[in-house]
Amino acid sequence: MALTFTEEHEQLRSTLRRFLTDKAPSEAVRRSMESEQGHDRRLWQQMAGQLGLHGLALPQEYGGFGGGPVELGIVLEELGRALLPSPYFATVALAGQALAVSGDEAARARWLPGIADGSLTGTLALAEESGSWQLADVRSRAVRDRAGWRVSGSKMFVVDGHSADLLLVVAQTDLGPALFAVDGTAAGVTRARLDTLDPTRRLARVDLDAAPAEPVGPQDATAYLRRVLDLAVVALAAEQVGGAQACLDAAVAYAKARVQFGRPIGSFQAVKHKCADMLLKVEAARSAAHHALSVAAAATAEPAVAAAIAGAYCADAYTHAAKENIQIHGGIGYTWEHDAHLHLKRAKSSEQLFGSPTAHRRRLADLVGISPAPIPATPATKG
């Protein structure tokens, strides 16, 4: 399914790129990632109020602009390119999209307006101690008593989970896995920020001890939650493409400017090959991500296959581009002062978010009916 960007799409991209260039240069990114809150709150409100980014992919009846995955993907590409520390991914791409596709009118009316205007932050809590992002591995439990639903269990690697106002928690019920909304400050909720590789994206552990919760979406929510996870994988793929493009741009610019032996290093064959290989992988990743976005935007299409392809390829492409960017920069690329290491840390961290590339390839093989070839038995050694 081909994705064709309109003039409005390109205007959105150029406007956001100018905005981030002005408001979120490297020094601002570093200030934000080292701050107590982990992001610039003033910039967060400007993104919501001046640009309308928070409601861009949300329904108009809840304060949004009626866009969808394609528009959200454009924003995430640019945010990934800028490495912006922000709760945007957790709030809009995870919690916002989970609510938007839930079909639960009461939940959407209650929380989407706050997400759209920037007054509410949220996130999705799925993985647990095992580190698995598979629904079958969820052990958190939701039970119903006279007072309502209560959720117990531990969640790991929750994006911005230490500060999110709204936690959308996946928990098991008698009917299967379901999604529950939990107030981040409710009784029974304990949150702790994790020490992670990537300083630009904060992850948290969330412990729930009979925390009061409200169901979101259908009670037998397996199909719904799989769609939510597919949307999360596609959103992350778009962000990874933006980061990979930033690495390619930085490597090419440095190869043109750095002179050795009286020549720009970009004129050397080895460096040319590295840049050409990066370009090939970045463009292929962009194609995979854009295809997945277009499939996700089509209500009649099944996003699982496209999401698995994008999840596997875009993660690998970003990590490859980040590593090659450091190699082309040489010694300076390894220093704290240079941004190359920040992209590598983001690439390696996001490579494991929602499943590794290997896990996505395994899922793709299952979806298209490909079974791994059996390993032939080794003949017994004759004595």
C-alpha cells in the first residue's frame, strides 16, 4: 500500500522541523534530559497550544484535529530526528491511540480532551518482570469487588511511567487480557524511575497493589490489545526512521567537512561505501515505516504483518546508522560532547521496546505461515 504525502503533510513536516530547530537544539535537549522532570514543560505546552500536535491524531469530537497514524508518524519522525526528551510518545502515541481505537465512548470523552490540550499525560503499561511484550506473558491481575475493579501486579519498562497522570495497564481477567485505566497517584500505586541506557527517554517500574481501576474497551480485549501494540510498534518505527535520518545527515555533513591528507574524508572509498550503505538502509526503513503507517490508517486493513516488518527493519536500520555515524566521526564521535552517542543509546534502547527485531521477525514468520526449517540430525559416529 503506497503512501503519498499531501501538501498539508509536507507543510506539517517543515513547520515542525523549523520549530524543533529553534526550540530544541542540542544544548536544549541536554538540559531537558538532565532536568528533574526530564522534559521542558514550557515546550510541551507550546507543542500542544501553538502547533496542536497533541490532538493531531485524535478525533475532533474530543478536541483533536481528526488526523490519524500518517500525521502522527510525521510528527514522530521529526521528534526522533531531534531526539527530543518529551512525554509525547507515551502520551499521544501510546495512551492516546489506545483510547482512540478502544471504541469506549465514556473513556474517550473522559481522557482524550486532556491529552489533546496538553493538560494530561499518559502511558501504556504492558511488559512485566520477564521483559516480554506478549499478552500471553502478562501476569498482572484485575478483579472486581463491590467497590469496582482493582489491579495488582508489577509493570516494567513503562515509558514515562514515573510521571504519567494516567496509566493504561494491561491485566488478566477471567475473560482474558484487558486494559484498565489507573490514576498515577491512586492508592496502591508505587512508581520508580529506572536507570536506563538512554538518557533522553525515561522508563519506570510501576507496582500495583489492589489499585482502583476502570476498564477501557472490551472485556475480552485480545484482538483490541494486539491492534494497540501494532500501533505502538509502527509509531516507534516512524521515530526510529527520524533518528536514522539524523545519523545519516550528520555522517554525510562531517564526511564533507573533515579533511585528511588534503582531501575531504568523504572522497575516500571506504567512507563513501559506509554512507551509501547507510542511505540504502535508511530509505528501506522509511519505506517499511510509511507502508505500515498507511496500513494502520486504513480501517479495513490488517496492520499486523506491516507492523512486524517495520518493527524488525527500522530498529536494525537505526542501530546500524547510529554505529556508522560514530565510526565516520572517528574519535570525536565517542565523546560525551558529541550527540552521536545519544542516538546510539536511543537506538539500542528502542530496539528492545515492544519486542526485539528477532521477535518481530519470528512473529512475521508465524503470520505468513513460514515454519523454521528443521535442523537435520547428525548421523551417529561409527566406532
